[in-house]
Amino acid sequence: MHEYSIAASLLRQAEEHAQKHAASRVVRLEICVGELAGVEVPLLETAWSLVRERSLCGDASLAVRRQPARWECGRCGEPVARGLALRCERCGAPARLVEGDELVLERIEMEVA
Amino acid sequence: MCDVCGCGDPNIVSEEIHERILSENDRIAGHNREHFARLGMLAINLMGSPGAGKTALLEATRRAAPELRLAAVSGDLATDNDAERLRRAGIPAQTITTGTACHLDASLVHHALHHAGEEPVDVFVIENVGNLVCPAIYDLGQRFNVVALSVTEGPDKPLKYPVMFRAADLVVLTKTDLLPHVPDVDPERIRAALARVMPEPRMLCVSATTGEGVAEWVRWLRNPSGFDHATERPSPDGWLGQADPSSPCETTRLATTGRGE
């Protein structure tokens, strides 16, 4: 259960940005969590609701965009279907993950004096 | 106060960030990586379930290749047992006690490196906390991720833990001496499951008890990038091929099913 440590990292990151802008509080965070990021979103949301207490993010909402995994051939770019061997049907080269492993803070909204 | 009309409403600033949430961990991992590179060490992040045989694999490595200079840190929630076993085997090792934490992060490894010995080391193993979930997402500064998977864990673990196995550069299938006792586990089924989550499914079969496959594992440690997984021998291209009938995985399987006789 590493979602608490991720929520703590997110809090530190958000507070750094808030302090840079001399914000009085953080209102909202937008994050992207890829399907293969290894993070359970409901657990992260629970962890966030706990770690944000008594901080600049005390009532900051967390909006999560989920990014499905998408694979393509690492050589010719042909899309590679999920659920089968991760190899290109056309040229046989190994697939590469195009998107779906993100764990990213995308946007922060904060209140400034 | 609102800076448009001065009405007293709060002024909300919205800023695009696009920064990895684990960027601070990544920064420290980069520092660790520079440390390993400067000292010429190959750093391996060894992961796997509790009881997968991570410590036994290192003990067998030491027995098979005493001239290979190994050192290790072992992540453990509560005991010093694994590091103690490694020290008894002749591998300089220390414990990183994680308490309730289920994984190592770059900062824990960084602190441990401050207490590492001065002796020259060829392979520095970070033996992670036994867990197939959490350790996968933390960069520690390693060069390669190795996942130990024991035959008694069943053939579908790669499909159940895709994040971990996607992160693996190499899977070491351990306890292959037990294959005769787990008839539903076929190394080729595991290899097929790996191929669905790992674009280049590289797997070695090892028994720390009989020593089978340990020589191939040691060859991989000596030259991971140049290892030819088709023949399980060092090769300049290192490209994955089909299973080789002479590989330890195959010989074990054939012997188990009687088809090798």
C-alpha cells in the first residue's frame, strides 16, 4: 500500500508550487494516473483526504484523469493489441508502451491574496 | 482580493505543471545512479514475493562465483535476517529497516549507501521488500530490475501483477528443483504469460538448491546487455529468440514431463 507515500509526495509538490506563488491555499489539483502506473485511484483518494489535513491543501479537491495503456510496435509503429503477446504482428519487433504509465501532477489551482 | 475589479473575491491562479509526482524520488535515484556509475558497480534492484528465493539466489550466486564481488542492502520490515544470511555467505550486506513501509525508495537506498563499505564491488544488489506491487514504481538508481518468481507461485503471476513484470528487465524463475511437485506449472506457460506483459520476456530458470541455471544467471550478471537469451550465452546482439531445448528451463520441463528421456 504505497498510495500514502504517493499522496505525501503530491502534497509536498503542491505546497512547493503554492509557496512559490505565495498562495494562501490550494483549491484543486489535477493529476493523471496511467493504467500501468501501479496506483489504485480509490486508495490514493483516501490517502489524499488524510495527508492534506492542516496544510495549504487542507480542502483541495483532487481530480484524477485515468489514462488507459496503449502499445505500439517499437520499430514500425503498428498498434499492438492488449491481451496477446506484446509483439508486432506485422514485423515481429517488441511493442513499446506509448501511454499508460503516467503518474503526473498536471495542474494546480490556488488562491492568491 | 480580485485583481480585475478589486471586488474582494478570491483570486484563483491556475498553473499547468506536468511534473511526475515521484519527481523528488527520481532526483535522488539519479544521484544514486551516478554513485553506482562512478564506482563502476552494476546495481540490480532485486524484487519478488516474500519467499520467492531472493536471498537464496544471492547465496547461490556467491557459491557459484566467489570471485564476483557482490555487496547488498536488504529491505526488511522488521528483521535483519536476510542481510545476516548474506553476510554469513560472505556477501557484505546491511539491512534497510522499512518498518511498515512495503517498498524501498531512492532516499532509503541513498542513506544506506552512506554506510556501505569502501571495498570495490562488481555487482551491488538492492534486495527489495518482498512484494509484487509497491516496489515496482520506485526508481532506486538501479541499472536493471530483476524479478525473482518461484515455481510454487503458479503460472499466472505475470498476468496478475503486470506493473511489476513490465518493469522487469529479467525474470529469474526460482526453485525449479520443485517443478516435479507442481505439475500444473510449466515454465513455458510462465514465459507465455510474461510475453503478454513484458515486450521482451527474458527469463532464466534457476535452482539455488541444486545449482542448476546458476551459471547462466552469473553470466547474465557479468554481461547483462550482451546476454543472448536464445542460447543463454553472452552474445553481441542480445536479441531474444525462441526457447532453446538445451536451456535449464527446457531440460527441467522435459525431464519433468518425461519427454526429455
